[in-house]
Amino acid sequence: MPTPMALNLCTSPKWIGTTVFDSGSSSKLLLGSSSSSTTSFSSSILSSKSVGLKSLSLRKNGSVSVRSSLETTGPTVTVGQVTEVNKDTFWPIVNAAGDKTVVLDMYTQWCGPCKVIAPKYKELSEKYLDVVFLKLDCNQDNKPLAKELGIKVVPTFKILKDNKVVKEITGAKYDDLVAAIDVVRSS
């Protein structure tokens, strides 16, 4: 049975009350501090299991602002940046990417060529905003994932589409990496 969730309800900045929302029983929420001034709010986001609601703000113009907690949704990616992943976060991020192209830089801390190409890889993440750029430190903790992905040399770049590796570039070959990203993006 889902745990009821307490919500702090406010009209900026005055707090008007708290209510409890049970996502398992209803997608309607009554807002207000007294029974005479309650407003019914219905939304699919209230019953979403991927978003944990923290608060609803009622504005004077009648609009409702929903603040949520992403703590229950798992790892996140920022567009235009390289996201560090590990054996636990890699596949959830790849699955969440859907049909987007995902590029994974598999590196180690001690690898000279990895350090040389890292700034160029970051620049690519800023250029290709429709591509998810990840990096995986192939250390002892991430060895199971590195082995699963078949790494033999660092750096290795794996390009994924629809949860499958479709291209691989071994070594710090920037031009080859750019060409491979372009091919996969256009497919």
C-alpha cells in the first residue's frame, strides 16, 4: 500500500495548511485550510510514481505551482554536460534516454590519452545538445559494467541507440568519434 504524502500548501508566502495525498487511492487533491474554501485539483502528476510531490503553491491569479522531489526518479542527466556514471546508474540513464543517441567515454584516472581527449569530449557535449554524454571510470568498482560492455583499451567510446551499442571507437581519436556520432544521430 502506498504511503500517504503530506503536502504543505501555500499562497506566496503565507502558509495556509497541510493536506495528505494518498497516490494509491485518488488523483484528486482538495486544497484549502478550511472546508468552506477548498479547491479541487486533479492532475496525472499527482498519481505519478516517478515524481514525489513536495508542495503545491496557490497563486493569487488562481494558478497552481507544483514543486516536486526527484529523489525517487533515479539518476539525472544535464543537457550540454558530461555526466559521470557508475555500474548502478549507467543502464537506468541509457533506458531513460529512449531513442536519443548516448555516447559513453570509458576511461581510467591514470590514462594519458584519456586526459587529453576529456576537454574535447566536454566540448562535444556542449555542441550536440540532442545527445546524452556519459563517462565511466573503469576502476575496480565499475569493473562488472566495463566487462559487460567489452572494454579492452582506454579510452573506448561506446555509442548507443535504443539501449544497444551501435558504434565503438577505441583510442583518443577525436575525428573518428565526431564522425561516428554524426552517423548515429542521422540514423
